[in-house]
Amino acid sequence: MAHHLRLGVLATLFLTTAASAQETVELDPIIVSGGLTPVEAKKYGRAATVLTSEDLEARGTQYVADVLRQVPGLSVSRTGSFGGLTQVRLRGHEGNHTLVLIDGVDVAAPNQGEYDFGGLIAADIERIEVIRGPQSALYGSNAIGGVISITTKRAEEPGVSGRFGTEVGSDGTTQLDFALRARGERGELSFSAARRDTGGFDVSQTPGGGGDDDGDENKTYNLTGRLFLSDTVTIGATLRHTDRISDFDTFNFAAPTAAGLVTDSIANAEVQETFGSVFAEADLWGGRMSNRLTLSFADIDRQGRDGTGAKNQDNTGTRRKVAYQGTVALDAATLDAANHTLTFGAEWERLTYRENDPTVVFNPGQLIRQEREQTAYVLEYQGDFGNGLSTQISVRHDDNDKFRDFTTYAAGASYLLPNGTTRLHASYGTGVQNPTLIEQFGFYADFVGNPDLKPEQSEGWDIGVEQQFWDGRGIIDLTYFDETLTDEIGSRFDPVLNASVPVNNTGTSTRKGIEAAARLDVTDRLDLSLAYTWLDASEPVPGLFGGTRDAIEIRRPEHEISLGINYALPNDRTRLRLDATHVAGLYDSDFKTASFISGNPADDFDRVKLKDYTVVNLGFTHDINDRVQLNGRITNLFDENYEELEGYGTQGRTMYLGVSARF
């Protein structure tokens, strides 16, 4: 109650000091990753959220995962300190059900099919698009929950430009970031680099405060470029590399108490991620047809040390992909003038994974490189009927060398009513999720692979209404969704093998809920934003007396609401930002009990409810002049003590101050 009262006082303070002069920032009307070709937001049938670089700057947050917490339908969980494993879930799905693209490149770890957001710094991010609901009909496996597409910054004006930024803060945190960009008539080139170090805090919450702090060191480099060979032919490339070292504490299964789940240690993980692509684009038939050929790759190396400092991990995962895409105008001489287009494409992908060090494997078979391949074919139709109705329809067929082949479908529609302020949108889609390489082959001493696993399958639909009001100064979007997942992959403890084994759950997992997003420009200086999610997600688990029972899906809160307040001072140089997030109905697995080694499969699904919490962040930016900006923020303003995962501590109140300059 005290936290809510303090939040109310702060909100009232912002509201009562409102005056007039801030220029509001409108979202870009194009959703680049909504289809195989870009779609206007007002014509898009699926549920989507777009965050711009202005949104990231206003929040002042240095990690993308923390910006995503304000997106409806999305939940984030981090294992303690910055740099710890950070999972993002869409509409109650697993982390590996969300496809993550950076500059169009799939960045998920090949062994787990999931991207760890723990190392994604926001310094060079221009735009984030979050597409919710099954997207396999466009993107294949790993997209049954949705897609998060991230675009890095490019040169915005001809000539050479750049940026330099630095920040210092609590827990010995320092950051340096630098960007240099060039743009001319024949092409463009952008380079950025960032280094962030933090001493962190004791994730294990050692009684008496005697534990070691768990820090993180992150170095990220990004390079993109395009060359216009002619008016119709363009070539380009992207390259991104992240090198980080993250400390963490030991997790103890079957600890007698919550305090014993995570204990202080000197364990750490070193990760090197390299992603890239080379592409060529060509227009044909006077601009009526476009073509794009892309070769992309991902290489992820990971080394780890246990709580004693001994090496216990050394593995490598790779992805290689070749993709072709062509788009043709169906009703006009050029794509720019077309209301109806057809896109067709094909892609080939190979995934590999292996352990590298014979001294840390548990059997020689783990040193064998495991791999699998798949080929896919996709069609998408986009149509604008000129009467407010627009549609997107897609179908995709995947040929797998290890699993059953699948065909997935999706359709979306948007209708703008004659009043010009009310838009209806709806979508339907099916999805498929292949087992991960870890689930298929094992690789861990306490986790045995299952080559007989079936891919997970999903089906979902949503319907929503978007309403503008107050002469366009306000907008609210309300969406209801309903999704089912069959053959969900879980795990069972096998007492004979003394290890967990992945299995396809019997029955259907359900996910339904409501997503709401609203924005209101109260005055020219004050604007408000709101995001809310209600989620009902469950999975079938073995019953105590046979059959199955429904269990709450863990790490997905039932209720999550976020409030954002932006206020510009009368000097037109200083902007204040308050963010508050309230989380309720969050559960985790009850790892404290000895049931995890009892051999009773029903015991594997005990749940524990975590405490509801509210976190408030406060920040500012001040333009010293047209090119130099001062910024600062206080995170967890009221020093809330809470958990996102049982046993893992979260950061208390911290303060940061930074300065950036453009040239």
C-alpha cells in the first residue's frame, strides 16, 4: 500500500505541473517485419507494438530487455544481475517460441532455439518491432509465440556523422559507446561499439551481506553497409559481435528452504556471439518486381566455470541460412503503386552443435557434432481494397530432415471504419516448433536427449479494436487472444537414468488473455502511456492418480500493468520520465522440495507463488545544446525487494548519470 501511495503522489505531481510545449513523437507508420514485405500499421491485421529510438532514449534504459517490459503481452525474467540469462516470453509461450531478428538475422542460440537478451545493449538500437501471435507461416519454427525484430541505427543524413556517450552509476557501473556513420549517393556505412561493465550485486542474497557481487562485462560491435550498384541493384552486409563475461551463483535443486536455492559462488560464463549476413537486391520489370538473396550466419561459443572455478562448459553452435524472396505487383506497373502484391520465397537452413573440450564432457558422444537441416517454401498475399479493408494471407511448408514436415497458415485483416477513428483488426495462425538440439541430443549429464520427440504445434487467433479520441491526441488498442499448444515439450525425471528426459506432454496447453495499450497527449508538454496484460496460461501435467491436471505456467504473470509519464519543462530542454510496473500472479517451480528426485512424475510440477511487486523508475534528459545531452535515472526508486525467479535476488535502488554528444 505504501508503494502504491508513493506512486500516486509522483503521478499527481507530474499531472499538476503540466504546461505546454513538448513535441510528441509519432510511431513510424510502417511495420517492417509484419510480413515478408513491409505493411502500413493502419492496415496490419496482427497485434503489434513498435518502439523507436526516441522511446528508448526517453526511458534511458541501457538494456533492451528492460524496455520490453512495457510492451503488452510480453514478460521478462532475468536470473539475477545484469548479464544473467534473460528470457522474453510472448503471450505465455516459452522463450524459445519467440523469434528474434537483429537487422534481419536470426540470433537464437542453435542449441536451445532461444536468444538470451542478457547481453543486448540498447545504445545502437533504432527500432524494435514486437509481433504477437503465431508467425510460423512467415518465419517457420521458433516463431509460434511471435517475433521481435530489432533494427540498428543508420546514417540519417548525407555526409559523416557520429555519436559518443558515457555513463557511470551504482555498483561500479561504467559504459562507453561510440558510433561513426557515413552516407552518400552510392551507399552508406555504419559502425558502432559499446562497452559496459558493472560490478553487480550478490544474486544469492547471502545473509549478512558477505557474498561476492555478480558482475558483467559486455563488449558489442556492429557494422552495416549498403552499396547502390545501379538504380535497380543494391548489395549490402551486416556484422555483429558480442563478447561478454557474466558472473552467477550456484543453483541448488531440492534445497530445504528458499534461502538455500541460490548460494554464493565464483561461477561464470563467457559467451562470444557473431552474427552476420550478405545480401543482394534487384528490381525487375521497371520496378514491378523486387528480388532479394540473403546469406546469413550465426556462431555462438560458450565457456563456463562452476562454483569452484573449474571449467565445466565449452561448446559451439552454428546456423547457416540461404534465403531468396521475390515480390511482384499484381495490379500496378510498380510495387510502390500496387494495392495487391504476391511474395514468394524459399530458404535452406543448417544448425550444428557440439562440445569442444573432452575434459568436461560426460561421455565421448558429446564431442560429436550434431546437425540438422530444413528447407522451406513460403507465399504471402497482401491486399488493400481501398474501402478501409486490408488483408495479409500467408502459407509456408517446411521440409525437415529429422522430423515430420509441416505446412502452416496465417491470415490477418484490418478494417478502418468510415468514421476514420475506429479500426478493427483480427488474425489467425498456426505454428510449429521443432525440438531444440539439446532436447533432441541431450549433451548434459543430468539431461538425456530424446530423438523421438515430436514438434510442438500451435493454433491461435486474436481480435481487437483500436480507437482514437480527443482529436487524435489519444489512442487505445484492446486485443483479446486465444491460443492452444499441443505436444508441448516438458521433462520427466527418470530414476533409472538418474536424469531428466524431455517428453511431449499429453493434452493441450492453453493461453488466453487481454492486451491493452493506450497513449494520451494531455498537453503539448505532458503525455501518458499505459500497457496492461491479463494472461491465463496453463499446461497439462500428470495427475496424482493418473490422467492429467492443469498447472499454471511458470514465469508468466497473470497481471502486468505499466504506466509511463513524460513531461517537458518550460525551458524546452529538460524532459522527465517516470515508469512504474506492477506484477501480480507470478509463479515459479517449487525447486525446494525433494520431489525432484523422488521418481514421482506428478511431483515435478509443484508451483510456488511469488510476491506481487511494483517497481518505479525515474529519469531525465537535458539538452545542454543542440548536440550535447545530459541524462540520468534512478531505477527501483523505492528499493522494492522482489523476485522474478524464486531464490534469485534482484537489484535494489541504483542511480546512473551519463552524457552523450552528436557530431
